[in-house]
Amino acid sequence: VEANLVEGRIVIMSESSSDAIIAPASFFSFFQSTDDYNLRFWSGSFFRLLRLFCFWGTLTLPALYIAVISFHLEIIPYDLIGLVKTSIEQVPFSPFVEAVIMITTIELIREAGIRLPSPIGQTIGIVGGLIIGDSVVNAGLVSNVMVIIVALTAIMSFCIPTYEMGNTIRLLGLPVMLGAASLGFVGIVFAFMFIFIHLCSLESFGVPYLSPIVPTNLREWQDVIIRAPNWKRGYRQRELHTLKPIRASRGRAWDQHD
């Protein structure tokens, strides 16, 4: 909250709530963490890139598997085609139904773990996941590859710093999977087009949601995809229209004020 106030944003706090609403918010602000600025810039940049990779993985990994199995089986390497075929040939459901079953099961386990006391919730999450995953594979209802895909997707969604953004990305994965089940890679492209167009149309208190990527402002890219060194981040976000767009003077004064 303090860091965003210094940047020129506003904070809305309500009584009896432990959460603070920061506005205006952009898409990339949900992938920034306080830890990024406590580390050296290459370490902070690596972890930020890792979070963005987890975002794409959460959104596309199940859809890519569905598209490959349903429409593009020829792109699987020859050495793996036998393993994949053996895994899916006894499953009575389509890959899309498999994915929906496993994702729903993961969400049920996660929600149950949140509502129960901490010691019991952790036990339910671990034991329940192992038992259910092993049972559905042995019963032939879901392929073992799908279990691995859904498990990786769940892990990547938990790497996103903001809990609400992680929930939103998991929900957005469903229409992307539906596009993959309908038209393969073409359906994934159409789903991404609709999502991107919608994000471009959003604004937060008059600030474009995808700024500084759309509209493009190359000067502010230094703190979006990567975390540039402190001496390179001398300007606040232009769309905020702050009275002092320059954070501090260059040189040693900047290091002292940052």
C-alpha cells in the first residue's frame, strides 16, 4: 500500500475489512511483488518472468493438451506417441471432459482446505489429492497425462502473487479449453483474441488496463515484464498524471530516496 501511494495511486480502505483496494490498477500490477524490490534486479526480473510464464501456463496448458490430443496428434514426437496413446485409449471421455472433471476436483479440494482448520485442511489437500488422482487413473476415468497437466496448472496458478487474479485466470482457462476442444489451435487463437480485445477495452479510473503495453510507452517497460535497476526507474507512470513525474534525481540522490 505504501509503495503504491508513493507511485501516485489512491487506496480505498473500509471498516471491518483487512483488504485495501489500490486504484488505478493495471494488468501487470497483479504480477508485481514487494520481494521484487528487495532483491537484486536480475533476481527480481527472473521471478517476475517466472510469474508471467505461470500465467500463460495456467491459461494455455490444458487447452494445448486438449488441442493436441483432439486435432493435432501428429505433432507429438514419435518416441512419446505410444505412451500418450496407451494413456488415453481406455478413457471413455473426451479430453475436454477429462480436464473439466479434474479441474473441478482440484477446486473442490482447494475450497475444502480453505474452509477447514489449518491442520485438517492441509491433510485434506494432500491425502485427498493423492487418493483421488490415483483412483481416477486406476478406474480408467482420466488419463495419467491429464492428471499431470492439471496438477502443473494448479501449481502455476498458485505462483501468482494476487489470489483474486489466480482465481480469474483459472476461470478464463475454461473458455480457452472450450475453443481448443472445438477448433484446436485455431480455437485457442480465437479465444485469446476475444480475451485480448476485452482487456484492451478495460480502464481503471481512466487508466488503460494494459498500460504501458497498450498504449505503448517504452520508457515504462522497465518495470513491467522485468524489474530494471533502481537507477533506471526514474519516472512514475505517465497515465497517473502525478504532480511530480520524476521519482528523484539521478545518481546517489536517487539511491538514497528509492
